[in-house]
Amino acid sequence: MKDSMIRGADIVVRSLIAENAEIIFGYPGGAIMPVYDALHDYHDQLRHVLTRHEQGAIHAAQGYARVSGKVGVCIATSGPGATNLITGLADAQIDSTPLVCITGQVASHLLGTDAFQETDVVGISMPGTKWNIQVRRVEDIAPAIAKGFYIAKSGRPGPVLIDITKDAQTNFGDFNYEPCLGFRSYRTHIPIEKSAIQEAAFLINMAKRPYVLFGQGVVLGGAETELKAFLEKSGIPAACTLLGSGALSEDHPNYVGKLGMHGNYAPNMLTNQCDILIAVGMRFDDRVTGDLKRYAKQAKVIHLELDPAEINKNVKCEVAVLGSCKDSLALLTAAVNKNTYPDWMAKFKELSDQEKATVIDPDLTPTKPGLTMGEVIHQVNKYKADDAILVTDVGQHQMISWRYFNYKKPRTQVTSGGLGTMGFALPAALGAQMYDFSRQVICVVGDGGIQMTIQELGTIMQTKAPVKIVLLNNNFLGMVRQWQQMFFDKRYSFTELDNPDFIKIAEAYNIQAQKVSVRDDLQEAIEDMLIHDGPYFLEVVVEKEDNVFPMIATGCSVEEVRLS
Amino acid sequence: MKRYTIFVITENFIGILNRITIIFTRRGINIDALTASESRLEGIHRITIEVTASEDTVIQLVNQIEKIIDVIKAFYHEDESVVYQEIALYKIPVSRLDAGLEKIIRQHNAKIIAAEPDFVVLELSGHKEQTQELLEILKGYGLLEFARSGRVAVAKRMLTIDSFVK
């Protein structure tokens, strides 16, 4: 054995350091123990956060990745450790979040024998990963990690899983780290076709009522400045998807609101009145489009998209501009005429005023006694920092927070969009906060979702991550209850919750906590929370049976959006 | 719905076939036949998939297959634009070999590729319709076993895989 040889487990850790990983989230166990042993030697270079469940580790890595733009890293052991990552992998896959997950695996001579804590994690995780691999030899560890990081962060980002057998971790090998710079079956750079830009510009320059829909692709491509420049020159109104929020400040004059099932009234209604629809880095999710047969049929669609598999998947387009929207938006900005659309903009204003009067005002400044979720977010807006990060779980509170939170900066929106994973918020907020303790991270959760991963309060306690947790408690699985009310004759089947004393739980974790149930106490409580140095738990008891509007019911068209 | 041949040019890595087939199973689309072999370039595999679907669906399948990291290129063709062949083997008891069967073998251009004390094995290459026709006839001759391969195919257009493998 040469002196230069090191253990596979050390190769794992040194490879992560070589990839500039600063922090990893994980949970130890038998098959990953050699890596944990190695971590002990490198804790000054690579911080490890011990979560209370592997699902917490991967959601934390997702939160970290979404806020930082870097690759999130998590590690787990074989068998149950690995299977507990699956929800997070599926979530990261559908929301294009760059992750590298490392799992331990039983020794290679035991593979396929139903050994203790053996599971076919490469098989199980295949549909939920951008790429995965099993490493059985020490010499393959570093190349696999290099390739994994490259795949996770390049092109359309996504999660990667690397399963490493225990013998590969304990065997000795040379360590010469070579980062991956590309390989033949995977092309990340798509040059923009000039003819597509010309066609798109031609349509836009002829348009009377053009309309931009932007999604997370703008954030992932770092194209916020290009989007803004394009909108300012072209004068086109723009609406965002759930994950597109933050790509353009909501204070921008071209910003007209949010799309989809619980988006704003005008952006949904006017989708069916525009003549040119310019989709930028978004994938026409069914929660955005409603009934596809009645979606923007009058419009010619221009689709700026990096992933060829998204073109014509849900909505047929007239012009596809393949490639990074950072490149295509810049070219398109140069090719379009400077313009304004005052009449068309006025239509958005007119419908927005209707929404304000019927939905927004009663939500934000209610006159009835019970607290609304909307007024809580309204108060948060008053005191939050411009670059505060909002992390939400899934359900009514998610839609209300999204509707009313005032997004001003990119990468301030962290939520489970595509998969709709309840239990996402608390660990994701921890991960987001671990990236930067100086940023405000506000975690809004419901009483259902928080109980799916409430154990991560322990991780918040141990790391002292100053996450501000706002629990909107209506003692219901609110979104399901809303659907039961609207579509199932108010048959509230298993949606009412008998909840624990959340304040006691938070205090048991040594987290400062406060409960608010009347309007007069709300403002001060939110101020107290946001100025508090350290983690904080604020429970707000809200109206039990409030609904989220506007709403496009399943199977309805965007123009059938209901205000009540 | 039409019959299409999908070609997938891929790196030879473990699990790649699984990654491809789950794209079909996810949408509930049946693969009619599948063959995999090494291509004429070392380390590069070629998978041929026969599927019955609408063209829109096939385009989406091909796009999603091509998105797989280790897939180099995927494309699809209608039956008219590929030259394809399948091979079928038929096991017949020796006791049923007679002049009638000999005539059938000649007519169908089949050949005997193995003769054992108890049985003979006939081979026929062709399109499915041809191998199926012989199958129906041989059922009347005490057919013991039958096996048919998936389609092997080459495209009619003059484009080689070298252009994708740089």
C-alpha cells in the first residue's frame, strides 16, 4: 500500500470539500459509519448538521440549495435511511433543485442477499433522480461524486443519488480529485437559434396584447436582470408561477400578479385574452393552466425553455426558443421594439381592483372577529426585511402566504411546488437558515404539515438557527377541508385535528414561543418575533373554516376563476 | 395510434434499460418489443423499441428518453422509414416431419437449424406477419415451443451514429 492512499470514506469527504460543499445534512447508521468517522477529522472544513430524520436532512438540503443556488448535500445510511430520502428526491426532481445525496450500502459481497438494512436504493430512487449510481470500488468514488455534482447543478438542475458500498468506504485508494467538465451523452449548453429569436421578435412586435408568464427557470438560469430588461423595453405585462415568485420584484410596474389555481384574478382571466403568450422558464403545470382544452387557445405561444422535453408537452407552441433564458431573453430584448400597452395594462388593473375589493381587502383588513391567515402575512410584510426568505409548507397557508407575501428579491421563495410535500417547510427553513444566519427566514406552516416533521425543532434547537416559525393553526387540514366544503357536500371526512399544545412543544425544545388568538395582539407579536435574536415560534389561532380565493376548480378553465 | 420504432443510442451503463422502460410504464404504455445490443462502436449500445402509440406521445417519449443522462441520442421512425427484421424459432416433434411439412418449410423460406432425435428447430426471419403466418400453420404440426425476437432495425436515412458520438 502506497503512503498516499487514503480510505474510501476520506475520499468521500475530501471530494465534497473539493466541490466547495460547506455544509451537509445527514443522519448516521451502520453502512455509512466509515464516512461519519471520516467527517470527524474534517469538521473544521465541512460542517455537518444532524437532523432528526433523513427526510429532514434532504428537505434541509433542498432549502439550502434553493436559497444559495448551490448544490445541497445530504447523507444517510442504507435501507431505511435511504428510503427516507425518497420523498425529498421526488420533490427536488419535480422542482429542479440541485442535490447530491450520498447513501451507504451494505458491503458489495452482500448485495442482492437481503442483508441487514439492504435495499435496492438505486432501483427505488431511479424515477426520482436526475441521475444515480452505485459505487462498489474505492477508485470509482471520486469520479462518481465529481460527475454527480456536475449533473446536479448543470442544465436543468436536479437531484443525484450516489450509493456507496461499505467496502468501498473502508478500502484504500489514491485521491486525485478531478472535477467533471462534461461528457458526451450530456449536453448542457444549447446555443440559441437566431431564427427562433427572429420569429419570436416578429410575433411580439406585431402583438396587441402580449403577455409574459415566468417561472423558476428565470431564477435557476440567473436571468432576473435579463427578464427585467426585456419587460422594460417591450412594455409587456408579466405574471409569475408559484416558483417564479421573486424573479421580478412585485413592486415592478410590469408585474401583474400570480398564475394558477389560487393565483390572482386578472392574470388568470387575461390568459385567455392575450394574443401572444410568452412563457419563460415555466412548464405549464396543470395547477397553472387548468383545463388545457380551454387554455389560451386564442394566443400564439412562444416558449423560452432549457429542457427540450418541456416543449409541446402540455401546451403547443408556435415558436420554441431552446436554451437558457438568460441568453434568449438578452437576444430577444435586442430584437423587440420599445413599446407600451396602456389599454392592455388597464385591463389588468381593472380586474385586479375587483379582486382587491372582493377578496384581498376582506383577507388583509377583516372586519369579522376571527383572525385571517392573510392579515398575518400582511403584518409580516410590514416588518420583514426586503430580502427575507419565506419558506412555506403545503396547503391553505401556503397559497395565502404566496398570495400576500411581498417578494422583492430572487431566491426568497422556498416551497414545495410540484410535489406538494407536507412537512417540507420546517426542515427546509432550517436548511435555508444554515446558509446564512444573518438573513431573515420566515417559516409559515399549518397545524397539519408541521406535525409531519415537527421533530426538526430539535435540529433548530441544536444549531440555534434563528428560524422564525409562524404556525397558522385552524385545527383542520384546511385545504382538504375547503375541497370537502366545496366539492364533497361539506362531508368533513378525517380533516379535523385535535392538536397538542404547540407552545409547550416549542418550549420543550427551548425555543421561545408565543400564542396569539386576538387581532389586537398580532402586530406586536410579529414585531417581537422578527426582532428576536434566535429561533422563535409564533402560533396564531386563525378562523377555522376560511377558504382560499380566487380559485380555479379542477377541470375548469382559467377564465372560470372564482372570487368566492 | 400507429406502430413506431424508437432507436436509443446509449452508453453501456448498468440500469440504463430500467431508466428507459420506466418512462413507458409511467404513462401506462406497453412496449411491443425491445432489443438491446452493442453498436458497431465500442462501449455504445443501441436499443430498439417497438411501440404502438400516437405520434405526439412518441415525440414526448423520445424527448424524455433523450433527457436521461447516459442516453446519447434517441429518435423515432414510422415502419416505412426503417428496414427491420425479426427472427422466430419453432420446435416441432420429429414424428410430425413429413412431405407436407417439408413443402411448407420451402414455401416460407424457413430452414432447419437443429435436428435432435425427438425434435427439429425451424428458423424463419421476416416481419411479424410472416413469422405469425408460419406459426399458425405449425400449430397443426404439434408445435412444441415458439420464440420470436424483438425487432432489429436500421433507419433508411443516411445518418450515422458517429455524428452524435463526439
